Amino acid sequence: MEAHMVRFFCFMWYAGGLIKQACISCQSPTETPIFQVLLPLQKIHRMPEKNKAVFLDRDGVLNREMGDYVRRIEDFHILDNFEALRILQDKGYLLLVATNQGGLAKGWYSENELAKMHKSLKETYHQHGVEITDFFYCPHHPNFTGDCDCRKPKPGLLLQGIEKYNLDPAKSYFIGDRERDVEAGTAAGVKGILIDSDQPISEVLDLID
């Protein structure tokens, strides 16, 4: 008979979508262990927890509604929603802008001018302790560039944000001043909140958990 006998059992099972593996080895106390546990149970990897966000339309929500696309930085007037968005930020919501910018397709303003507006918006809110995480915009217009998947009321812009920031749609919201915003949110699985143009966001905070 050999000086020692080694019995090695490996088993695998599925629990909550995770594979657990363990190995058990038996050996004489005087022998050097031959096998060690390959994957300790305490090191089971968990799926990363999903984030939550409040999507925000731009014109009429974050800046003053001008009746049509804002074409110049000089006409871009930021609304005072600083405290309201700070409250949402403190609740753990990412703040994401989702806006139709068909004026680009019409040639009314350039990508550079649009970037100036978004930079101004981001920097102004930053000065008040609010971080706008990202901007998603549709540069298309059906009369100039044909159909697309991102122009609201289609959910393309929101789906981009959901994928990029690993969002849970069921825990996220979309605040907009047009029915198309609510429709886009519903199509993406996000709860839409309709406000009047330039209405303070503070007046709908009670609709957000």
C-alpha cells in the first residue's frame, strides 16, 4: 500500500447564476499538500450593481425655452435648477442630458456652437455643486437626414445612456417638457415626468424616489 492515499473530489454547482467550485483533498498530516482549493467559496464574484439616473431634456428644462432651437451661445440662458439637481445627485442619481438637436441637420448652428452651450451648462452647474455626467443628443431631422433611432420620441438616446452607464431603467427617470420625452422614456423602460417649459424641477421632486 502506498505511504498515503489522496482522495480528490471536485464539484460544481450553479447558485444564483454563479458557478461555485471547490476541491477537497485529504492527506497524511506529515505530507505536503498536493492540491489546494482552486476557487475559495468566499471569493465568489458578484455582478456589479446597476446605477440609476435622471435623464433631462435640455431646452425648457435646463435652459430657457426659445420656441425653437437655440442657435447661439449668446441666447443660451441657463435656468436655476441647481438645488433640485443637487438633491437628486445626493440621492445617488447620475444626471444625463438627452436632447434633440435637429438644428444641426438644418445647418442653423454648428457642432462647435453646440459644444459651447453644453460646456457652459456643465461648468455653470459644476460651480453650484452639480455634476452633469454626460450629454446625449440627436443631430438628425427627418426632413433633412431621414429617419433615425435616436430622435425622440424614439428611445435611442436613453438606450445609449443605459448601456454606457449600466443603468437600471426601472430605477431611472426622464424629465421633459414635451410628450415625446415621456414617450421616449416609456419606450426605454424609464419613468417619464412631464413638466411645463421652464417649470422649476423642484416642483416635481416628490415624484422621484
